[in-house]
Amino acid sequence: MEKRICLTCEEPLRGRSDKKFCDDGCRSLHHQQKSQEQLGSLRQINALLRKNRQILAALFSEFQFQNREAHVDRWALIQRGFVFDFHTHRSQNAEGKEICCVYDLGLMEDEKGGYRIAIF
């Protein structure tokens, strides 16, 4: 007869032949760990998206406080940790220029070689 063990704690199992866990705690922990493994990359992506949005929101607020248009250069974004490859969607303005959006904030290249931040 094959010795069966709990998939979580590796303790011997008693009871039904199809039992996989020794108790509800081990079963719950097993499924929680499995879910965390599957969602790990999604959490990392969402964290980057939130960070990008926070950076844009902070810069936008600074410019609004100074009563200026929100124009910023690439280096200022990079210094704050902005990751250009992570955005939620792309859009186009009325002139056909591409806007990279991070949730409700957009980043569009301007004619001066910098970027303009806008709320959508």
C-alpha cells in the first residue's frame, strides 16, 4: 500500500483514498500559495502601472500649482522612476498624435522634444 502524504505539510494522510490534505488549513494554504504564484507577474505589472500613474499625477500637480502647462523632459521622468514600456492603453488626440495613457493620465510627446501630461 502506497503511503499518502499531505501536499502542504507532508504529514501522513488518513481517511479517504482521494484525500490530498490533512486539514482545511493545509488545503487553504496550498491554494493560496498556488494563486500567489499565478498572480505574481500581474501584481508586478500593476505595481509598475500604479507607480507610473503616481509619477505623472505628482508632476501634473506640481505644474498646476505653478499655473504652467504640464511639460516635462524625458530625463525628469526617468529620474523619478517612470518606466516608458508600461501603460494601460494608447490613444490619439485630435491632431493624430499618439498618447500613452496610464489609467486616466496621458503622456504625449511635444514639439520641443519633451512630454506633455494631460488628464483624460
